[in-house]
Amino acid sequence: MQVTAAVARTKGSPFTIEQLELDALRHNEVRVRMVATGICHTDTLVRDGIYPTPLPAVLGHEGAGVVEAVGDSVLSVAPGDHVVLAAAYCGHCNRCRKGQMAYCENLMAADFGGRRADGSTALSNDGEPISSHFFGQSSFATYANVVEESIVRVDKDIPLEHLGPLGCGINTGAGTVLNELKPEIGSSLVVFGTGAVGCAAVMAARVADCAVIVAVDIHDSRLELARELGATDVINSRTENVAERLRDITADAGVDYVVDTTGIPALLRQAADALGIRGTVALVGAAKPGTEVSLEIGASLVKGWTFKTVVQGSSVPQVFIPRLIQLWKEGRFPFEKLVKDYSLEAINQGFEDSKSGKAIKPVIIF
């Protein structure tokens, strides 16, 4: 069938809108008519050739839509179901069988390979193969053949237009706090970078009843929103001394938890230095392969602090995303405040607005 899609053709170039052929469903796939899909920083990294998905490719990995058809082995959904699309995982490696799908041993092939396991691609243009199955989905298209592992069924009474970001960015920020760090009531937590991932971490810290929630960014508008979402303190790292402010906020005790969404080495060093005794830094921000950070040893040793990396909020999407929706229903997780809508034809503007800070979470509405 014919689909309209945004194609990343060459490294660093704008997306082009093209008519592509979508092939037949395989036994483990679900055909989804896209209603909306979020734009994420990982899409930028692949478009710019920093991550290894072969180009040309249809990217997009925060889809939401309606099931049109299912393969003969699919049991979790049926035509007409409403779904959110999350990252793919193989389902059979040791990590998957331990319930640690975010750390699937076959993650790179499942999410970035651009091909099915048999080497085929679901998309083509006049016989030219176009990489598909990005994060199991490739949702920058009107329709997609999605692996069942990426499918999360949701209630039909919930508007689909803004649910897509729950599949990656918002899942990552909230899950890092609620699934991985699990901060104690009354603890302190700092978030470096208040894009969609960071704002989700701020909202999750409020859900966890952290007493001190500090948001750090260079955009005052984002910091204002972070305060609205639950931050007790905000720091503009471009105009203020982050280390001094954190010492003042914590009365020199240091912070209990830090979530770094930036992947910037200098900020990671600040995060580590700001920790109190037995504190933890969780890195979720992506960076160019080969990026390194230096950490001080002497004073760090007696703190007994922890550095960890977190993927996809350490969540099982089919379990955690419904929990986030429940929090949203209760008014405790207002992620819709992060969203700005774009048409598919305006996808390049969405990426530019995300880069400039004008939009926190651009969402393509089909």
C-alpha cells in the first residue's frame, strides 16, 4: 500500500515528504494508522549520522494510532484498538526474560538496524529500499508495520493526539525517577536539562514526594514551565553559578539524586560534584559515541556515590505507560503542557523549534 512519510535521505539534510510502498504484514507485526508521533532528540542523532541507522530511512519512534490489521501470531491487540508505540526489544534474550527490556541484548539491531531480522525492509520507493522498523515502528509515516513488542494498548476514551511521547521521551524521564532512582519521600533531586525528558523527571519527582526538586536549564521559559510542573527551585546555568546555588539550596549537604538529560561532560562533572554522601547521578542524555567525562577521585571516594546510565527509564512499556496515563487521569502528570503540534509537512520546522528551545515536545499530527 502507499503511505506518505518523512524520509531522512542524507546525513544532516532536511526530511523530504515522499510517497512510499509499505509491504505486507509479517506474522509478528501490527499495521497501525498513525494519529500522531513525537519528535525526539534521538531522531536528530540518526538524521545527522551520529547513530548508525542506514539512510535513507523513515524515523519516528513516539507513535500513537489505531490498529488496522494484525499478523497471524499477534495476540495482544486487534483491529480497532488504540495503541501507543514504544521501543522494540527482542523478547528472548536473558535481559528481556528478566523483565529488563530496556537493556535488551539485541537493542541496537531491534531499534537502529533499519531492517527486520531477515534483512528485509517494510518500506521502499520504486524498488529502492528505505530503512524501516526504527525502534520497531518508523512512525514518521501515515501507516507503519510495527513489531508486536512495540505495541502498548490504551483505552479508547483517551485522546491519541498527545500520547505518543509517552513511548520514549516522557517514559525515559519519568521512569528514570520512578523505576530506577526511586527517591525517598523528602529527598532532593536535580534535573539538568528541562526538555521533554527533564520535565517528565520533574513531574515524576513531584509524584515521588521529593522535598527539593531543582530544574537547571539555559532557557527561562522552560524553567518557568518546570516550576509549574513541580520544581521547587530553578537555576539558569547561563547566568547563575550552578554549584553555588545548589550549595545554598541544600545548605551544603549536597543533593541526593541528579538526572542528567544533556550528556554534556561539563554538566555531568557539575552533577557529580553537587552530590551529597551516597548520592546518585543518573545519565539519560545521549551524546556522540566516544564522548568522555572526567570525575574527581579524592573527595568522591568518601562520598560513596553512584553513577549509572539509564535507558528508556528502565521500564517495561506495556506496564509503565499505562501507569503514566493513570497519573495523567488523576491530574498528577500533566504532560500535555509540553506539547506543540505540527503537520507532517512542517516536520523540519518542528526539529528546528526543538533545537532552539521554542518547542519542548513537537508532535506531528496526521
